[in-house]
Amino acid sequence: MVAEDGAKTAGGGVDAGCRFAQYPLMVERRPDGSIVLRAEEALRPYRARLHDFLFHWAEQAGDRTYLAQRGEDGDWIHLSYRDAAEQARRIAAALAERDLGPERPLLILSGNSLQHALLALGAMIAGVPYSPVSVAYSTISSDYAKLKHILATLDPAMVYAEDAAQFAAVLQLPEMRGRELVVGRPSAAVPGTTPFSELLAGGSAERLRQAEQAVGPDSVMKIMFTSGSTGVPKGVITTHRMLCANLQGYHQLWPFMTEEPPVMLDWLPWNHVFGGNSNMGHVLSLGGTLYLDDGRPLPG
């Protein structure tokens, strides 16, 4: 811990009144030797569900760009908050009509994209836990061991891949049988898939109403899997309350972020916390704009 004057406290301990990132902390030293740090300022009220921000900004700034991604011609394709809310709601209805839910989750194989974001938002609205996993598990692995483990652990009712041809090998694994395979770009190499456009057609409004009413702050929003560097990937549950409270803490810690809607250009994958929870959460909660960078910070 580094105190406000920059001096480290002896033995790794901390002193009352120290500050972290210019934020005052209260320190409690317990008899068992543990140290508990608390912010002096209490956490202010926060929204109960992450997707509530989507509908808020759809009303307050509906024409503002929420997400943008380059098309095949190199030009940016813009998705406004209003359009995102409308499309995500239709997708949610389609998921609810298929009886997806806490026991029938969604697995997303492909990386960051407009369709990925819309599907994730639709899942939130319908109360369907979703899990974005590393693209490498499907495209680089030779035995697909980590992906097979995730399939056995999560047992998803639906699996999504943006490009059926790119993910053809894993979409045809025996472990995929019995699951609905949804693809953004179909391929003759993978027959029997559901086009993403079918989800955009929507579903029963009544089924959606019932599903949406069941979603609360402690509903499981997503399950993020660890890298598996110390063994098999492990699923980490994230509820709406966890992420919304975390974002509120960020905004109190860094109030400058709330002064104007943030605009980000970001490549960080959504199967990791930084890109998928922090950056996506900041943009959505503050009515910002995210430009999807399909590059990587590597030579070339």
C-alpha cells in the first residue's frame, strides 16, 4: 500500500487515513491479523440490472452511437442506443420463447462484434446467463479440451458463432449435439444452423414479459471462465448486482468519468473482465460510445 505522500507503510501494513488513487480509506485491523479496507464514502444507490442502462440511454440519447464496428468496406457501422435497445429486446423475446434461462444458458464462441453485444444484451433482458469464451479455444487448440470442458460444465442450450465457416470444426463436435447453433454468417460446411436474423425476428411478447419480470439484482448475468493456465477453466459467476455495484464504485472513485459520456476505441476481448465487464460497463452505464478495434497490440 502506498500512502498519500508516496511512502510505503512498514511491513506491508497500512495506516488510518491512507489514500489509494486519491480516495480515502478506513482501515480495520482484526485480531486474527487480517486487515480490512473500507472507503470513507458509502456506496451510493445503483441500478438493479445492467441492461436498465440500455433502456435509460435509449430514451435520453437514442440517436447517440452506442457501438461502432468497421464493415467489409472499411467504413464504420454505427449502432445507436435506440436501435440496440429495440434489437436486443427482440432477441430477448426469441430466447424466452426457446425456454432459455438459468438452467439453459448461452455460450458465445466468437469475439467482439455488434451481434455479440446484441446477443449478450438480449440474454440479460431475458434472464439468460451467457458465457463469452476465448476464441482461441475454438480456433487454435488442437484437441479443443478447454472448450469441451466448458461445454460439459455449462451445458448451454444455445451456442453462437459469428462465422460458421471459421468455427466449423467445433460446431460439428459430438459435444455440440442437442444444442441450437446460431451463426451470423451461415456456411454449407455446417448444416442445420439458425441464422442470427431469426433471433432478430423476435418471439412471444408474453413469454418475454414473464422472463423479464424474473430478472433481479441477484440474477446471474454471465459466467466468465478463467484462462485455465493452472488447470481447466473455471466458471466465475457475475450477477447484475456485482457489476452494477462495481461500476458505481468506479464512478465515485473516478468522478471525472461521469463528466461527459466516454468514447473508447478498444480491442480487449469480452471474455476477459477488463474488456467485457469494465470497459463495456463504463460505456453502457455512462451512455458512452465504444468503437470496436479488431486489431491487436502486436507487430503487424
